[in-house]
Amino acid sequence: GAVVSQHPSWVICKSGTSVKIECRSLDFQATTMFWYRQFPKQSLMLMATSNEGSKATYEQGVEKDKFLINHASLTLSTLTVTSAHPEDSSFYICSAVDGLAGESAYEQYFGPGTRLTVT
Amino acid sequence: SQKIEQNSEALNIQEGKTATLTCNYTNYSPAYLQWYRQDPGRGPVFLLLIRENEKEKRKERLKVTFDTTLKQSLFHITASQPADSATYLCALARPSYGNNRLAFGKGNQVVVIP
């Protein structure tokens, strides 16, 4: 149980275009989803927290107009990188929390990640 | 500033021995601390959670300790196996806005030598 999928697993796009990444909880309802970015040999950096049906909360320094997050249902959140630039190239990972899981509600279930390369 | 520090050097250890990793933090007062495993090109996998009022937690061959005075957590893998080779991440919980936001360390790579 507690499987989170991401799509696509990798994507190459041209500078100036937009890319959408999907994050789905497959066997539970995710009351909260998180979006992270990870550069090589670096830690996961939290970008934003997404609650179903409400606006995402962005971390300091993350441009909300550049990284659009939509959490329209309890099983799907999307991250859209708008007007992508080469410096946006990174590994984007989502995680989900099963808010109804009691003690396990503190565990974050991570997706496999999406490798974005902007040329 | 807030910091979460894990050893940047990989830990090479003989199969069967105990691997011990350290996570030190400054300027945090975490409600709990978690350890995750991450394999190359993959998302992290949850291993253990320990709360601020707990000293030690065990799960199979894994053991975690948490010293809020020293601001340190130790992560032990006993009877290590080659399959344990991975990067292990320490994460601190920063509860706010009703959500449990995590701040991660850079991770410490473990290589178990057969």
C-alpha cells in the first residue's frame, strides 16, 4: 500500500516552454502533498505544500507564479513549471500524506521523481 | 541559521558489521525526526520516526536514537547487508499551517562491502 506515482519520469523541454508534472496517490487519499526539488548531491528542498481544494503554500524564495501547483482532488496534484529555463533543470519529487492514517499520518510517501532537463 | 548536518563522506562498511550514521542540527526544535532511504534516481522511502520525547526506536535491524540536548540523532543498521547500500536522509519536522513540513539533510551514503 501507500504508493505514489509521478508522471512523466523524465522530460526534456526547450527554454521558454511549460512543463506539467503529475503526482498521484494510488491507494490512499492524500490530504496533503508536498513538492520538492533536488539537485545532484544536495538535499531535498521543499518547494511548496499543497492541500486538496486550497491554494498551495510556497516556501520562501520559491516563485509561485513560476511553479504552479494544483491539488484538485485527494489523489492528484500537479506542478507546472512555467517558462522553464536551464536553471530549472532538476529532479522534482512529490510526496503525499494520508491524513486519515492516525500514527502513520506523519509518514511521507514519495513518488519516484521526475527528471527535468531544460535545453 | 538553521542547519541539518550529515557526514558528506560515504561510509564503507563490511557486511555483517553495524553502520552508524549521525545527524546533527542547529536552530531547530523539531517535534519529531525521521530517517529515509534514497536509492540513486529514486524518491526517498520512509524508514523510522522518533518523537522528541523518545530516546530510542527500533525496527528490525534499524535503530534510531534522538538526543534533543545534544541536538543529534544516530541511525544504526545492524548486521548490514549489501542491499542496505544507499543514501540515508535525516529529516526534521517543522509543523506549521497544520501540516508537517520536513527539512532534509543532504544524506549520508552507505556502501556495504560483501
